[in-house]
Amino acid sequence: MLQRLVDTHEISPEFALQVLTSTFFGYELNPFACFLAEMNLLLQCLPFLAGEQYQLCRSVEHFHIYRADILGTDVTVQAIDYLIGNPPYVNAGESAGILPYRDNVSGSGIYRLLHQRWDLFVPFFERNLQFLRHGTGRLGLLVSSGIVCWKSYP
């Protein structure tokens, strides 16, 4: 869409770069996944970095991709209009090593949907719903086939 707007001179390449670098935020625990996300965004920016002769004439200072735990308390984002995520699919009984992390998540006091044995995608769903703009925010998550429909947040 941005490329079409630039091609029809409705917006400048500089404005397209501003949109790509200032409106997308990402949080991920894995540093390599953060790197891959930044590389993907850089690839999306390439058409807006080049001038008439396909020479680089603009640059990108940085992207808002952060190594952070979205389930913990180190991320405080609110009123997001559109949110896309890929939940962790870690089974409640998958390994004993995950128990301290689960205890930390459940002890944070920011979740209402955690009952008995819960998989990590449950707090991920709830946390993402908490970040949405009330009433108008939209959420898209990659989910397993075991989840049919999630209509609204209580």
C-alpha cells in the first residue's frame, strides 16, 4: 500500500519511511528473532531508501524492536489500534524448567484468566487484549487449530 502511494506521488518516500519506522513496535525474548524482525523491516524499507537511479539516498536510524518479556511487567503499552502476535506454544506440563517462569507470570498480578494448569499462550492472549484500544482495537494472533473463535475480552 505504501509503495502504491509513493508511486502515485500521494506521499513521499521519506513519509513512507517515517510510517515504517515509527508505527511498528515489536517485543520478543529471543535476540535472534529481534534481529530477524529488524532485517524484515529493513527489506520492506528498501524501495523507499533508493532514489531515481536506484542509489541509496536515505537511511533508517532504527526500528522499535525490543528484547522484552511481553508476559512480564517490563512492557507497559496501552491503547494499540492494531496488534499482531505469535503466541508461545509451551504446554503447561512441558518441562520442569518452565515452572519458575510460570510462577513469575502468575504472581505478577496482571492476569485474570490463569486457572489450574494453563499453557503460556493463555497469558499471552490476555496480555495482548489488555494492550488494545478499548472498543476499537483489533488483534490478530497465529493460533493452533484447537482455538476456533475468540470474540471479546470480558
